[in-house]
Amino acid sequence: MRSERPKIKIPFQPIDVAIEAASIGFLLFMWLHLFLEFSSLPDSVPSHFNAKGEPDNYSHKSFLFFLPALSTVIYLSLFILNKYPHLHNYMVNITTKNAFKNYQFSSRVLRIVNFLCVLMFTYINYQIIVGAKENTSSLGMGFIITVLIASLLLPIILLIYQKKLNNQ
């Protein structure tokens, strides 16, 4: 069924360019911040946090390269996947008539999710570095609550919007 879907190139809108630029900006900030601060960090830094956002495991400071590396791999993977919207998963049958609007919506959602992943990893890495330098590492309950609420609300909002999009 996917092979029958039309293959359409979705052009970037200004909002798409802004989202991609912000994602790349946060990735660059994460790498740059790590390289600039690495030598001044203690050998042991938090590497895992409990449900309260408090560190409950520590690793060598070289562990901090894992988060920017993972974030970069995720970003690049989702960026490449976004070039093939006909391969995305849809809750409606894709036809030549509805392909453009569904592909555009799916690409935008994937771009936003990509940005949110980069933002989350940047925040975590920043907090670990600053906390390690000040010996006060904690992500805080606000971070956990924000991630949980966003993880629950975003899919609901997207489902409602997609239903409206396909009823037009």
C-alpha cells in the first residue's frame, strides 16, 4: 500500500526553516558548551536521575559526550526520514487528493518532535554540566512534569488537528 502513495516533495515554509535553524542552533550550543567546559568538570558527573530529578548514578565525565552524540544521531535520522513523507505512518488512506496536506502535516510534526528532542537533550546536558561544576546537580520536578505533560498533550492535540485536517 505504501508503494502506491504519491511521492511529493514538500517545500520548506518559513516556520520549517525556523524550526530547523533552532534545532541546529541548540545542537551546536550543546557541543560547544561541552567542549568549552569539559576540562573544568570534575571526573565524576551525574549520569542518571530518579523520578524527582535527582542524580542517582554517576559516570566519568566523558559520558557527557553521549548525549550530544545521541541527539545528533536522532536529529540527522529524523531529518532524513522527513525527506520521505510517503514512508510515514498515517491514520487515513493517502491519495493524490489528500497527500500534500497530510505529508506537510506529518513533516511538520516530525520536525517539531525532532526540535523537542534536541531541546530536551540540550537542557539535560546543560544542567549536568552546570550542576557538576557547582556540585548541585538536579533536573528538578519542573522538568519531569513538563516532559510528562508534553508527552500526553502533544499526541492528543495532533490527533484532533489531523482529524480536522482530513475532514476539510
